[in-house]
Amino acid sequence: MPKIKILGSGREVGRAAILIEHNGRGLLLDYGVNFDDEDKPIFPGDVRPRDLEGLVLTHSHLDHIGAAPYLYVSEGPRLFGTRLTLHVSRLLLYDMIKLNGAYLPYDERSVEDMLGNADNIEYGKEYTIGDFAFKPLYSGHIPGSASILVEAAGKRILYTSDINVIEAKLVGPARLDGVKADVVIVESTYGDTDHPPRRASEDRFYDAVREVVEGGGTVLVPAFSVSRGQEIAMVLAERDFEYPVWLDGMVRQVAEIYAANPKFILNPGLLMKALSEFRIVSGWQDRRKAFKKPGVVIASAGMLKGGPSLYYARRMAANPKNGIFMVSYQAPGTPGRSILEEGVLGEERIPVLARVEWFDFSSHIDQSGIISLLKGINGVEKVVLVHGDPVAQEALKSRIAEELDITEIETPGFLDTIEL
Ligand SMILES: [Zn+2]
Ligand SMILES: [Zn+2]
């Protein structure tokens, strides 16, 4: 019978790495990293590339792909991902090598060896490799992302990976309804919370942006390069925002990749509208003027750990007319978090007089979402919670036990094995 080995994301958010083993062979689902306080990558558990039939990357976030090139330093396993996932992965891995290269056991060559022979996979199609069959399913997390239904020795294992069930601008809800699975490995990032309705977050964000801009200020939106920055641009474009909007950093590069892959985008017309109406920061001259007139600057990085967003924040923080609007999770110890909690920026502790707000634009499923997701999947005997902290997992576990007819709910830790 197949086994599930947790090489990463056991009782922690991120560092996703799930190994399905059968007859001494493995199918690896994701191989990501986390980062420690000094920004050094933390790797998942070891696996011998020659024992693997294949590696499937569910999406291009570093916590799902950051360790993958390590498996290709010598001869690596076959690699599978949607076309968009593979495309954006290359950009992110090169960027990570640029920033953290000194701490990485691989370089650009391994990235090329990995992606050079990759197979594009498509939603709803079945792929067979050795004793495993797998099918990517639309997961609604970011463009190109997939949940993976694996079949081995007659057992059906559904790995949701990061998933969402709401309608955003870039992606729509996951399509897992009616899937049959014996085991569901589900993310639990927000296992103890419910998000406000997305439309309400969008409206609240838009109203706040207008208030700042109409008061003569500029709004900085520090945003993750992959998906969040483009999503925010589309929220503004949809409402015909008439002030200048600038896109800076990798946000812009990923927007261009998305635009070239419209079939992965829920509302490609809106993305095109944003890209045609909004302005691209293409150098220092643009950067110096982007924040000087009322408008919006959407810039990477999302937690202000460097990148153009930090440049803007330093120059905009002291002016009370401006706004710094966070649209994603701010990890403890990041400049974004210290702005939210202490009202100061960076080691210099620049006082932030600009209006500071946080908005929930999460791309992760919440507690109620997980419950309804599980209700829609047939034949579930066992649920395995990953990609969540223990507090969130305990809350989710109780709610699943209350509302669903599933008694086997596991919360494995790092390197734990689950026998099926
Ligand atoms: Zn993740
Ligand atoms: Zn993700």
C-alpha cells in the first residue's frame, strides 16, 4: 500500500514537500523552502532523486518550488507542472539565486537542467508514470496552480496544495466538487479563521485608496510579485480608477507573463485593461517621480523586505497625506509587520505618519471554505492537515470532526510517515 511521507509543511506554513511512496518508488509533490530570521532558506527533508518517478510542482510560490533545483544538481527526476507554473518558476528561482545564492546548494544551471526537460501538464488530463497516475485539477490559488489527484495501488490521494474557493480577478474557485478520494491532504494556513467576503475587502480597499488620493496623497501597495500585485491592479482597473497607477519590480514582469498566458486568467480582459491603462516603472527616472503625484504605486516586495516597495516606503512614510496599504500577510520580524504594529519602518525606525491599513486579499482557503470543500469530495476516509501552524490545525480538526463524518484526521510533523 502507498505511504505518505511529510518532507515539509508538517505543522508549519510553507516548505511544502509531500512524498507519495509505493513499491520503493516515489512521486514527489512540491519541494519548497521556508526562510529563517536571517533570510536563509530552510530545506525540506532529503530524498534521493533516483528513487523518484517524478516531481510535480503545484504552483510557482517559493515555498513549493524553492528546493526543487537541488534534485537536478546531478540527474534529476521527470518534472511536471502547468505551462504557466514552469514559466513563472524560472523567474522566481533566478531571483532567489540572486538574493540568496550564497546559501543555496544549486545554481542557474540546475534550474535550467530542471526546467529544460519539464513536461507541461493540463487540468483534467491524467498522466501515468511508473506505478503512479495523477491528474492536475484547478485549485484557484494563483494562475496556473493545481491540486493533484494521485492514484497508486487503487488508493486515491488528493493533495489540494494551496487552494482557494472564492472568485477573485485572476482566478476563480477551485474545481474539486465531485472528485472521489480516499485521502485528502489539505492546506490549513487559515484553519482557524474565516476571511471577510472578497467583494467587501475590494470595496473597503478602493474607498480607502480614493480617500488618500483625493486628499492629495499617494498610496503605496507593497505586493507579492506573483498574483497579489496583479490582482490589486485589476481591482483598480475594474472600478475605472482615474488617477495614475504605477507597477514596479517583479510585479510588472509577472503581469506580462500572465498577459501572455490568458487561458490561465479568469478575467484576461481586465488584466489587459490594467496593463494598458497603468504605467510601468522602467527605470530610476520613473521611480523618482512615481510617488510624487496623487496616485497608486504597486511594488514588490510584499513585506517590504527590500525591492522597490522599500524604496518608496522610505520616501513616503513621513508624509501624513500618503498611505501604505498592505494586502498580504506580514510575517513577524519583517518591515511590513513593524509598520503595522509599531508604526516605524526599518532599522532606522523611521516614524510612519502615512495612513497605514491592512486588507484581507488572501489567496488561501479559510476554515468554512475547507469544510465545504471536504463536503464536496466523495468517499473521504482520512484527512491529513498540512501547511498550517498547530493552533490553526487544532481548530480545524475540531470543526471537521463536528461537521463531517470523518474520524481520521491527522496533523503529521516533519518527516512523519502515514501508512494507508
Ligand atoms: Zn504555500
Ligand atoms: Zn502558494
